[in-house]
Amino acid sequence: MASTREKRELYEAKQRAVKYYNENGVPKKIEEIMNSMFYDNPADVYGYLSKYFETLAKPPTVSKITARQAYDSKGQPTVQTEVHGTVKNEDKLLYTHVSSTTNSSLLDNVRVEEREVDDQQRQENISAAINILNSDINNRIHATDPTQQDEVDRVIMKLYEELKVIEDERLAKEAEEMIKDDGESSHREDDKASVASGKKGKNSANSSPKKKGKSQAAVYVPDEPKEKLLCGSNAFTAISQATCCAAAQVKHVDIYEHVACLRHGEIPEKFSVPLPMVTIIQSGRAAPGKLNCVKEFMVIPKHDMPLKKSMTYIQQIYNYVAKQFFAKGGTATKLVNDIGAMCPTFDKAEQGLDLLQEAITNCGLTAGEDFFIGLNCAGPEMFDYEKGKYEVMVGIAKVADDLVEFWSDLLTRYPSIIAIIDPMRKQEEEAWMRLCDRISDRCLVIGSRAYHRPGLLKDEELTENFKSSGIAFKLEQLNTVSDVLTCVKKMEGKNRK
């Protein structure tokens, strides 16, 4: 009886095995590869088989997200995100990504108290982001394919909208309770005020009205209200970036190749390396000196110069500038900020421009032919909201129309300037377009703060009332990889590269 039962169990197991292998097409696949391998006659038989069956394996999926606090290259706290995945039935770490510090919305010349509040809010955002990554995002993107960037970004942005609704409802409820409490306290104050109103009324009748002082308010287009984001919103950018990098690891390609594949649908045969724009000197309102209209002095090689050669020249230019500062002011003038740029005392833009042109010439190059200069003007930062004018230098303020003439004249005297970033606020539409008409044939006008972030810009209709030669997209806060790629395609379609 035992022997009969064992035979029956063995027969049933064989039947289940046949069904299992047939359902997964194993016999057919083995027959195909065996026939193919016989004719190919590979030297490494098992390597040949391994490579073949690897193409039949299920795509890797995300199994777990782990986030913690880390520090970026500036020593600032930020978010570190680990993406774990299931690859060929094995759980492994796919990628560890450290997000760059989100740029502060504050101007560089704000008071210390405001900076401390901003630092505290930054820390709160990081803590909230880590919590969201380890809980809600971890649950939502579990078992998703990291190579499907659009799907990953769609899932996390849907989660963001849900969390935002919950937070808005909570804030609305708190506001209602505060209004209710204020209403009760105001009734008590009204009762007290009515008792004293008779006495004050007699005295106020005899008092003479105060003369109003003369004041002239500045007239300008106000800034747009700041977008209210959910605390911890940088978690969504962090996971979008981390997943993109993990997908490149899974596909065994470099990150730039994977991003190019997301953009074009396939990996291009040829790639072009972006031109380096390196900041040598930092100035602006927060720096010493009277110069406000230029925040960064940058050098840019010509487009056909090899990258290795370009970086060698950039290093030589940087060292020459450092030596000049040291010769004039000693060691203190060689101090650099957190991006490695020198911060001298400049009173006018010509000082920095002359020094960079001198450094380029010292390398045996021609400024305006072999190497060019770029200026980050940071228009919103030099705008004085009390005067309604741009304070290009301490004591010298200009309206938008005068600023057009100022930049046009500077570029005429320095033809080596090939790019300016944010020459004024985006609210100055007419002046911005007039400046583009004047200089865009010889200089790029690039918008960094002139457009909404990619997550909003992708759904906006572009108009002809506001243009630029280029746009700087930043992958930070609530922007995703898909948002940036969508905006790149959108701008290229409108010929706004």
C-alpha cells in the first residue's frame, strides 16, 4: 500500500511539473537555445545560456525604499535615498542617491534671523521627506518597474495630491477653530471698549486732525505669490531621481544614456557633451563692494573645444585670477564660498570682466573667440522693492527701461560676453523682450527664475509675449525627471532651447 501511494504521488508530481514547465514555455525555450547554440558554437557554453535566459527573466521591480539624512558637498543636510529591488528572485540594493541641497528662496542679503528661520524650515522639510519616503512612497511604488519612469512619477505625484488634500483639510480646520476663538475674544474686547467710548468721544471731538506726511509709493509689478508646497515635497524629487539612477543600473548603462533613452525612446548613437559654464568669481548684493548687478562671473569655452582641454584652460584661468587677488590683497582675497568661487570686493562689473579677459589672454587664448564670459545677473535679487528700481550698484538705481540700455551698452563694450542669466525680473515683460531684440543676435538671454518650475510649466501655454534664448531647469523640490524631460521637448518644439 505504501509503495502504491508513493508511485501515485510521484506521478502526480510529474504531471504538475509538466504543466508548470509547459505554462512557462520552458521546453520550447530550451529547444530553441540548444539548436541555436549548436550552430553558434560558443566558447563559453554556460555563459551563452546565462545570457539567453537573462533576456527571458522578469523585469526587476522595486522592493523597498529606505531614506535617511545625509550631507551634500556643501556640508548641508539633505536626503539620502536607497532603492532596493528584486532582480532574478534576489533582493539587492539597486542605487543609493544623495539629493543636492534645495536652493533657498531667500535672497543672499537677508537678515540673519530670516536665514535661521529658513534653516529651521529646511530641516523640517528634510525630516518630513524622510518620513514620507519610508512610509507612503515605499508602499506606493512597491513592485513597480524602475525603468518605467513615467509610471513611477505618475504614481508618486498622485500620492502627493492625496497628501496635499489631507494637509489642506487639516489647515482649514485649524483656521476655523482660530477664527472661532478670535470671535469670542473680540466680543469681550468690544464690551470693554463700549464702556470707555463715552469718555474718549468728548476728548476726541476737541483734538485736531493730524497732518498726513508726503510719501511717494514705488510703482512696479509685484511678484507672484509663492507656491505653497507640502512640507517634505522634496521627497518626490528624491525618489524620482533615485529611481532613474536605479533603472540605469538595472539596464547596465550610464545614467546619461538612460536619460537619453527616456527622452528619445532609444539610446542615440552619438552624444554631445554640454558646454561647461564655470563660476570663477562671486559678487552681488551679499558680497563685499558696491557691485550688485552681477552675482556670478562665469567662463565658457567655445563649442568645438574638447572637454578635457576646456577644463585644463578653466583651471589655468581660475589659478591666474586667484594669484592676482593674492598679489593685491593677500591670503584673505583668495577665500572662496561653498561653490568654490572667489568673493572679492568689486565696485563695478568692468573689474571682473577685465580680470577674466586678462586671464583668458594669459592662457594664450582670445576672449570672444576661444573662450567666452557668462554673467548671472540675478535680476530679482538686485531689485529694490521700496524704490521700485534695480540697484545695479550701491547708490545707482535704474528702472527696467534704463536697465535695457545698461546691459546693451555693457555687451557692446565687452563682446566676449555670450550669455546673461536673469538680467531682470520676469514681471518686466516689455523690457525683457526689448532687451532680447537688442542683444539676442550676439548673446544668449537665459531664464532661471523667469519661468515656473517644470512641474507647472509643462501644463502652461507658451505665449509670444515672453521669450528667452534658453531656460535653466532645476530638478528640485516637487519636480520629477518626467517633468523636466517634458518641458525640454516642449521648449525645443517652440524653438526655445
